[in-house]
Amino acid sequence: MIIINGKRWFDKVNGNTYHSVSVNVDGKEIGRSGIHYGYGDQYIQTAHEILMDAGIFPRTGERLKSGMDKDYYDFCTDRMNNREKYYITVSDVQRKKDL
């Protein structure tokens, strides 16, 4: 079981969104990001980086013909085909220090 917990914060002054994420695999935390720029579901891509750093997913550096990162494509395909394997949450926080 892979649990991805994302947090997002919107900087109203500058109009930017930031996120942080923690990743647990089989009940053990394998990584936690710092604060990263990125809106929407960008925290999932940051979680994928953590999973690759931990060796859970391979890092090949290959690209598809479309230019998309093949590693991320494979990760997204795995999420779609194995929905019971993933639990993903995200919360929007009011303060940057809550990231």
C-alpha cells in the first residue's frame, strides 16, 4: 500500500501555489518533501520522485515520443491499473508554515 499525503498553500500576495508531500509504503514513511512550487496535482509528481529515490519505482530517464517522462507515465499507469494499491489525499492549508 502506497499512501501519499499532499498539502497545498496558495500565496495570495504573489499568486503562486506551493506544496509538500509525505509518502508511506506499507506503513513506513519513506520520504517527505520540502516546500515546492506547483499547483493542482503537482504534489503527486513530487511523490513519484520520492518513490524513485527510495527505489520503489525505477528511474530510467527515458522519454516517450510525445516528450513525456516515461517513468512518470508508467507510475500513472500503475496508479490507474492498481487503484487499491494507492491512497492519495491532499489538503489546502491556510499558512505556509503548515506545509
